[in-house]
Amino acid sequence: GARLFSYILLLVCGICIAQSLKIPHDHKPSDFDKIIRLLLDTRYARAVILFASDEDIRGILNATKRADQVGHFLWIGSDSWGAKNSPIHQLEDAAVGAVTILPKRATISGFDAYFTSRTLENNRRNVWFAEYWEENFNCKLMSSSKKDESSRKCTGQERIGLDSKYEQEGKVQFVIDAVYAMAHALHNMQRDLCPEYSGICSEMDLAGGKKLLKYIRSVSFNGSAGTSVTFNRNGDAPGRYDLFQYQWSNVTGPGYRVIGQWMENLQLNDMQWPRGEQEIPSSVCSLPCKTGERKKVVKGMPCCWHCEPCDGYQYQFDEFTCKLCAYNMRPNTNRTACQPIPIIKLEWHSPWAVIPVFLAMLGIIATIFVMATFIRYNDTPIVRASGRELSYVLLTGIFLCYIITFLMIAKPDVGVCSFRRIFLGLGMCISYAALLTKTNRIYRIFEQGKKSVTAPRLISPTSQLAITSSLISVQLLGVFVWFGVDPPNTIIDYDEQKTINPNLARGVLKCDITDLQIICSLGYSILLMVTCTVYAIKTRGVPENFNEAKPIGFTMYTTCIVWLAFIPIFFGTAQSAEKLYIQTTTLTISMNLSASVALGMLYMPKVYVIIFHPELNVQKRKRSFKAVVTAATMSSRLSHKASDRPNGEAKTELCENVDPNSTYSGQLNNVCSVSSQSNRGREAKIDILNVQNISILVHFCCNIVYNVLKEPKPLEIY
């Protein structure tokens, strides 16, 4: 019956066994405690089917109470539990809600009349009747009895049902039907094999058990309870069961209640559950996985699994599988499918863009103002002395350095990417090409002046423009080669901001320019910058502010510091999720700062003089190039001798022994007189300005920036 019930449950209800545990034969209370702990490992599997004896059922219920799990498990007892009270005596609270089963049975009145009439005298057939008599009446019949010596002796006058409680065993019906089934089978066999005999013939003796079993399975008759007795092809009788539940009633107290039956189909009603639960409790080995989770089945337990979320860029492909989304996709919110990764770019309103744009706009306004001022005062001495041609070239480069900010932030397309390639390094290239030409010119003039009074070659404005253009053409040639080898285009970079959290993943729309290509594009300009800085260092000994030598030097020193800071920031953020913003902002701010340094140090002092001190923007006198070279050379010598004179005296033997009739006596006397003034606490200063195409003249007295801001004096143009 127990096995049949288990089979029915598995077949009809689709039950899956989460755990199958055995109760040890020689069990201890700790064994039951261990069983409860193991059952709790699958906490959501609450229904427990028990195929156990009365003693084992009590052990399990007691262990449940010790573990404080009363009401957690939903007990389903086999027919060994049935409707008995002995397995749950004093454990009623732990048994509430238990569903048990008993084969459907009927009371056979004839058996009651027969059995209650049995006594020690009239029983001659049942060899176990004496043992039953002792147990039923709690007395002792013979010395070989297993009863204690203290037990009373049976009188033999006891009567079943009168002197003891009697209840017909529920399986009496089935025993009677089993006997009749055997009788019908033997009768049918004898009729078939021995039709001419009234008893057992030799064919029946030789038939064997298998043939008899065949006849048993073929019988069909009405049983003792009036129900038909038949067997299916597997030898099983029709299942007829009553279902009980141990319920608690406030009126009648605890007890078994019939809640249904099984007769070819299941009928259930009026069930109650522990803990006052209203809905039918669920009992599953594992809860259903949430959306976006896959089942990882436990080995050997097909109905038990662990739910594992599809993490990262995976989505739930089916009940047991997670799959990775395509490189340009990410899982949706519930991870049931993939969706495109949003595309972003650097927006104009982003804080990463606002600051560079603001600086660039200020720089463009300042550059336009300076350029307008120079054009307005194009023929004044200070503009001409600055080298008008290279000044305009330098201003153009500074302007382009500011303009690149807008190209770097604009939405990438083929046109924008093309202009980025062209102007990324062009502005810096133009600026430093012009400055390199200027510093190289200063260096060559003074190196030539140490040897002779002959002017060096290629110092005219036309020559300077040609040198600058040739330097710029190298940058443009490299860009055109780049265009030919790798035409500009836009790409969507999904790796740059592919964060661990797919919800934050973004595809970056940008030009197909790598970090290495950016550095290569700027590399030539950086080379010009470094070379210009070297020349600025070499010309540091030139008389102060000679043709902007020292402002150019300060400009280059500052610019080098800016770009030395730029490179580690640019490459150090290559793996950052904010790479697009940090690198673009760093690059544009570095270019803005470089342009601003050049604009501030090289042009603002001149603009200040032009606008606020026009009286200094006049031509005082002229000198020949020979006088310039001689004065510059003598000034250089004086600067080196001054520290050797006592009391700060700056005169040299050259000044003391100068020939008054010499061609350059006027220039030398001028140098010596200025040097002598240093003894009176005044600093000798030299300002040599570039005028027209060949003039580089020296004047000891004023520094444009220093004297304009501290002690303005008339500007002397030679």
C-alpha cells in the first residue's frame, strides 16, 4: 500500500524527490536530529513522505520539536501510519496537518462474531492465539511466556470485546479477499488442467508458481465488502484509499478527519494546514528562478537547482543558459534580451567642455584685439620693431590653437574629423615655427657679432617668412600623408566606457584618431617647441630684452612645463571610463594655456605701450649695423667683467683706453657711460629692436616690459 501510494503521487502529482534519507536500524535520537538538519538543507521542500514504523514516526516528530520546527514540515504518512494514535501520542502538536492514507476498507461483521467467540478452549488452529491472549488481557499463560514474573496468570475465562477493548483490524477484508483470490485461482487451474478429476491432478503438481500466478492475476469476483477483486497486468489490485488529516478542532479537539479518497481519481476537500495557513502550502526543492536568472541543477537531484543571475553583459537565453550580448549590445532591465548600447559624445553643456570653451573664447577675443591693435598701429615703431611679418604669423598660430577647442568638442563627422587632423597640430606648429625662427635669428646675429661686423644671412623678413613656411610645410606634408594612408572617418568605441555595470555602458562616437596618432600629430610641434627652448637658453646672455629674447625664453619655459604636465595626464587616463572627457579637456586646456602664455608674454606689453603710453612709441635715433654689433659685443664683455670690479665698478680697460677718433668711439662711449651708471645704483639695460629688413640695434637703458611698467622712457628705434 505504501509503495502504491508513492507511485500514485509520483505519477499523478508529478512529485520530484528532493532528498531520500534512510532511518538507521539501530537508531539514536541524534540520528533523527541529523535527518531533520538534512531536510532543512532544502528548506522550501516542506512535504515529507514517511514510510516508517510507529517508533520511527515518533522519533522524527520528537526531533522536529527539538529543532523548533513544529509546523514547518507537511507530513504525508503511508498506511503504516494510517489513522493510528500510537505514533503521535503526546506529539499531537507536531503532527497537526499530517496527511495519512489507509486502503479503503469495510468492517466484516461475520469476522467480529467469529473472532469474539474465540477462547483458549475452542481455538485449535491459530498457533499465535495464546500470545495474542496474553497481550490483549495483559496476563501470563505459561512459564515459557515472555511476560514478566509479576504479571497475573490468565484464568481462561476472559472474553474478547468484554474484558478488553476490541477493534477489527482494518486489513481483515484484504486477508479474506486474498484467500478467496487464491481459492478462485486454484479452482480455475483445476478446471482447466484436471477437468476429469475432482481434486489435484498431476498436471497441477507440475504447473509451477508462474502458472499459478497467471491464474491469480486472471481472477475476478466480488470480495467480502461487495467490491470487485481484480488485478491489472502488473499484478496490482485497484487502488481504493481513504485520505485522513490530523486536524485540530476547537470543538472536538485533535483527531483524524477523512478529507478525501482515491478511486481511480483523487478527491480532496476540507483540508487544514499548520500555523493557520489559508493557502495550500508550497513544497518545492528550489523556488522558481527570477527573471534574468538561470537554473544550475544539483547533481543527482533533477528538481533541485541553484539560481544564478546572468551577470555582466549576459542575458537569459533559456531556463538553463545565459548568453553574452553582442559587443554593441547590453542586456535589458530584466535580462531577457539584449538592447543597443546608448551612443554619447562630448556635449557642449558638459562641465568638461564649458571650461575649455570659455578659455578659448577669452583667448580668441584677446587674439583678435591684439591683431586689430597691431593692424591699426602697423607703421608705428614698436610694431615694426617686433617684426611685423612673424608677429602676424605667430598671432595666426595662437588663433588656431584656440579654434581647435571647438573642433575637438563638435559632433564628430567626416568633415569635423578632417579639420581635427589638419588643425590639431597646425596652430602649435605655426606658433613655434615663428618663435623658433625669431630665436634662431637672435642667436645667429650675436654669434656673428662676436666674429665680425658683417650681418648674418637670411635675417630679412622675406627670409624669415620662408624659413617659417618651410617648417610649417613639414607638418602639413605629414597630415596629407596621413589622409592618404588612413582617410578620416568616425567610429563608435564601445570599449572605452564598457563598465562592469552594463547599465552605465556607453558607446563613444568619436573620430578614428588613436592616442598615438594624436601624439604623433603634436610630436613635430613639440619638437619645434623644444628646439625653440634650446635657442632661448642659448640667447639668455643677450642684452636684456634684446628683440624679445627673454620674453620668448619665459614663454618657452612655461610652455614646456604645461606640456610636461599634459603628457602623463593624457596617457595616465587611457584606461579610465572618463577617458573621452579627461583627454579632450586636458588637450584643449593645454593648447589654450600655451597660446595664452605666448599671447600674454609677447604681445600684451606691446599693446600696453601702444595704447596707454603712445609717447614711448616713437623713433629716437638710428645707428648703423656696425655700431650695433660693436655695442652688443662690448655690452656682453662688460656684463662678464662687472663682477670682477671692486665696488661694483663696471668699466673695463676697453672703456678706459678707447680711441676718441675711432669710428665706433661714440658707441663705445655710450656703452661705457651706461656701464658707469651702474655704480650709482642704476641697472644697465639693453633693448635692441628689429626695424625694417636688416636692422638689429642695441640700446642700453630700457627693457620694454620692465621700463613700461616701472619707469617708462622714450622708445629708441635704430
